[in-house]
Amino acid sequence: MANQLAGLTALGDPTRRAIFERLADRPRAVGDLARELPVSRPAVSQHLKVLKEAGLVMDRRAGNRRIYQLDPEGVGALRAYLDGFWNRALAAFKTVAEQGHEEVS
Amino acid sequence: MTTQATDTSVRTSIVVDAPIERAFAVFTDDMGSWWPSDHHILEGELAEMVFEPRAGGHVYDRAVDGSECRWARVLAYDPPERVVFSWDISPRWQIEPDPDKASEIEVRFIAEGPQRTRVELEHRNLERHGEGWEGVRDAVGSPGGWNRGLEAFARRLTA
């Protein structure tokens, strides 16, 4: 449960979500992520550290590089991700539902 | 907004200042108006999101070029109180063709007043994605996975 909460907090940041989504696609090194995102290498490293402490990603050594991937233990990472997703989606839903009828087609 | 989580499901709820009929209609017919715009797995540019309002219908994204991406099946449609649909999206954010590996979402609408509705959402059976989740690790994460295969391929090319 502590991990679950840490995971939610970790994925509350849009840059960390972007990193998480790219790692869901395939494992990547810090340099790959820094090239693909408008974020510096040290900043990527810092975000990865937070994601790792939250139990969402893990790393391994490959030669002189360190490769990051989602932690495949159970469905914890997927759950944390979807939890954040639905909270954002429902907040947007509330905004639309509370608008006047005439504003929605 | 409150959030709870069990091992294999995610639950969340929200209260909206709108009648139950309107809350249901916006959630289903008008899903495209609030769905996070960065969460489409369509190849092309999104034209619209379509929710077919009947059990057995689909939820799909349509691109401007006419191509479609069906990412959910409507499993129950009971206006204005309940809707259930599948989540045919794998942990790799691709369409999951096997219904046994899809999770599902149940949404309940409860009138708390003429102008006030509680919406309870449960995304459950996440463990059904488990095999895909493991597969991601096995295919690309292990030392014997893609990396080794590509290295062998590269050696072959340069031999």
C-alpha cells in the first residue's frame, strides 16, 4: 500500500508519466529518454530515481550502460498508472457534465 | 474525489452537479468531449470518438482518414444507472485482440439529488493483462531476449 501511494505520487508529474509511458513501450537507457523528451539527462536521472523508489521501474546493467524498464512484478505499475489516468479523466468529465446543456452537442 | 485500490482493480468516484440523466449521457454519448486527448492509440489524427449506446456495441476512435480503432466492447448499457465496457488495450498500449486478456470498467451513476450525481468507477480484472505484462519482460527485458537476437543478427550481417 505504501508503494501504491508512492506510485501515484510519482506518476502525478507529467514528465515522469511521459518517461513511464516510454518505458512501457520498451526498456531504454537514460540517454535514449533524454533524446526523446525535452528534458536534460540529469533531470531524467532524477525522475528515474523517483520512479524506482516508488517501485514502478527497475534497472539493470548492460555493459557500461544502465537500462531502465517497468518493474514487471505483478500489476502494481499498471494499477498505479490507471489510477492516475481515471482521476484525471473524471475531473475532466465533471467539468463537461456541469456545463450548460446548450454548450454540449 | 476519492481513490481506493485492491490488488487487481482500481476504484474511484466523483460527485458532479448535474442530473443523473445528463451525467450518464455525457459519460457515454459524449465521451470524446472529456477523454484525455493524449490517450488515444490511433495512428492518425483523431476525428471523433464514438460510443455505440447498446450492449454488444463498441467504443472506437475514428481518424480523419476514416480508419478506426476499436478499443472497447460495451458489455452492459443500462441508462441512466450503469454502463460496463471492456478495456481491450494491452500493457504495451496496443489493441488486445484476446477478450480473455482484457480488463473491464463498470461505472455506476447514483442520484444524490435532482441536480447532483455520484459517479463510481471500478476498473477491474487487471490481472487478466498479467500475461501480456510478463510477456513484455520476457520478450525485451531479459538478457536472452531481443538484445541477444539483434546482436546475433548484427554479427551475421558483418560476418
